[in-house]
Amino acid sequence: MIEPLANSLNYQIAARLLDGAVMRHEAIATNIANAETPGFRRIDLSPDFARTLRAQIATGKSTAVAELRTLRPTLAEDSHARSERADGNNVEIESELMAMSRNHVNHEFLTEMLTRHIKGLKMAITGRVI
């Protein structure tokens, strides 16, 4: 009974974006941990994740929800990292801390959005405000 309720397009988009935020946090933590490791290259979410997500949303097909359920973010080396030190490391700690702060705000927003969706469903089912 609950399965169709979790299959809305907006819910699946928010869930995939939340998956991406969690994966990005792991990447940022890894980058910070390896900021002094010679030869370490900065990692981030694979650009394919965002492209695929946009493409699936834009199709507007009835299969978009099913396709979104299978979409998983992956990590890749950041080809847009700006600087490189003499030791080959390209992690900028200040940029990572700012990215972590932005990602935290995104995560909080998406978590709140999904929580409200679930609370709304629970209220519709039980008739009570939680």
C-alpha cells in the first residue's frame, strides 16, 4: 500500500538528490583527510550523475520514476580542480570546507522535504498531526 505513495516523481528526485548529498559528503571528507597526501587528486560526484538525473526528469515519461529508483551516484576525480601543488595534490582545504558547508545546507533541505512528505502521508493515513 505504501509503495505507490513513495513512487511520486518529486519524492524520487529528492531521494536521489539526498543520495548525492551523502556521497558528496563522503568525497569532501576524503578530500580533507588527504589534503596533505602527495599525489592525491580531488574527488567529487561524477558529472554523469547530474546529467543522467536531469535527462530522466526532462523525459517526462511514466518510466522516469522507475529509472530514478535505479540511479546511484558515483565518485570520480574532479577534472575541474583549480590548483595543483608541487607534490601533485590539488585539494584546497578552504574550498573543501566551503563545499562541506553548502552540502550540509542541501542535505538539511532535502531531509526536511522528505520528512514533510512522509509526515503528510502519515497524517493522511491516520488522520492525526504528528
